[in-house]
Amino acid sequence: MDHTDRRGTQRGTERGIGRLIREGERSFSFEFMPPKDPAGEEQLWQAIRELEPYRPTFVSVTYGAGGSTRDTTARITGRIARETSLVPMAHLTCVGHTRAELEGILDSYAAAGIGNVLALRGDPQDGPRADWLPTPGGFTYACELVELAAGRFSVGVAAFSEGHPAAESLESDVRVLLDKQRAGAEFAITDMVFRSSDYLGLVERAGRAGVEIPILPGIMPILNLGQVRRMAELSGRDVPPDVVARVAAHEGDPAAVRAEGIAMAAELCEALLDGGAPGLHFYTLNRSRATREIFAALRISA
């Protein structure tokens, strides 16, 4: 299927991501991480320059554990807002912050020209399966942060294609997503999706629960199986055995592993779009080549 005409291109005067997704065409978006050093910053801006011509609906900048990248997240996101044609979104987590500190961070985002926020509870320092201990004077649930930001910002939230690791059930997991919607969330982005059936199952459960906001699937091609396994473990999940087997068949040949990973990602994107996904959100790891190769396979051009 040719998806060349399905990019979310609406801009106008309203740059709220929720509205862009609802009223635009198919959404394509890219996620970046705050760089750790000057070399990393140069690599980040090279990726941004190379991906900007694809006219993504928005781009997002992540937020380090416990607020470790707070200033860098604000600086990078603000610079994207000022110096590019891109619609930026800054992530924000509850971890390690009081309500007053979160209010101050949101003020700094607004001052930097940032109008979109991904509101996250965040994981405990010991990982997603560890017990959650809220910061004294802070928030316990992501929906509290959504309430704080809604109205001033277009607010996105996290969703989980196989359920959050701490959720009692898949049904209770989507009820949390419904609470976020009621608090003012306008859209959601999932963790890494490995199988279209996982995403489509989430959308079906969410719809039954009353969730109406668009849910964007998160995409990361498997270029290095060990790396993706580690990232999946950090989110409390395992890479599905059938996915592992397909990549492992090329073990010892990095070029073949990469080619298979790109092919698998392109197939997944096709299945997601054909299944009704409102768009795709790419975890870029601050590099553009893999995303551009997937776009080429999907016949999406800059």
C-alpha cells in the first residue's frame, strides 16, 4: 500500500498535537533523547535535519530518570520550537518532583515556546517492576500530572500494548488510560510494539472501556537484538520468541540482522496502518537512517 499521501500536514495557527492528530491525516512522529555530550548533540541535530523534510506531525524529547535531563530536555525542545518547522513535545515525569517543582517545569516549558507535553508517572529508580514510592509533596498517578498540565498544554500520555507490568489485568490497565483521558489527555503513545496484534488488542480493549483519544503505536526496528532485548527488559517486557527467532536466524551477520530488522519494522508498520492505527511514532535513538529506510520501504518520501 502506498502511504505517501497520509502524513499529518496540518499546521495553521493551532499546533496542539491532539488536534493535529484528530484533524490531520495519518500521523508520523519521531522521538529523540537529550544528548549527553557535545558529540551527542551534534548527532541529534544531524538526525533532526535529516528527518525534518519528512514533515512529521510532531517530534518529542524524552525526560531522564528522576529529572536528570530536565534542563537539557527544555533547552532542546525549545530550540526545536524556535529554529525548525517541527512541532515539538517535551516529556515530563512525576518521579523525584514535588507538585511545586512540576508547576515550575511546566512554566519553563511554556516560556520556551513548548505547547505540548507527554505526561508520565515514570518508573521507580529500580525499574518498572519495583514498588512505586511517590515523592513527598508530589504525585502518585500520571493522571494528576495530566490534570496539572491540561488546558495550558496539549497533553499526551503513555499506553502499553501488552499492559503495564504493574497492572493487575489488561482491563485494569485500560481503565487507567481512561482516567488519563478524563483528566485531559488528548492522545496516547505506546511502548515498543513488536506485533500488530498486541496494538490492535489494546485499541479494542480501550474502546470497550470508553477510551476515545487516538493511540499511536511506538516503533523501533531491531538493528541489534541485544540492545532491543535490554530496552524491552527495562520496560518490564520480553521480545516475543517469534520475533527473536526471525532475527536470530541471521546471527553473526550484522548487515543481514539490520536488513531483517528493517524489513520486519516495515511489515509491522504496514499491518498497523492497515489495521487502523492513526499513525506511527518512531523511537529514533537520535539517529535517522533506520527510520528513513523504513519510510523508503513504505514508499514515504521527504
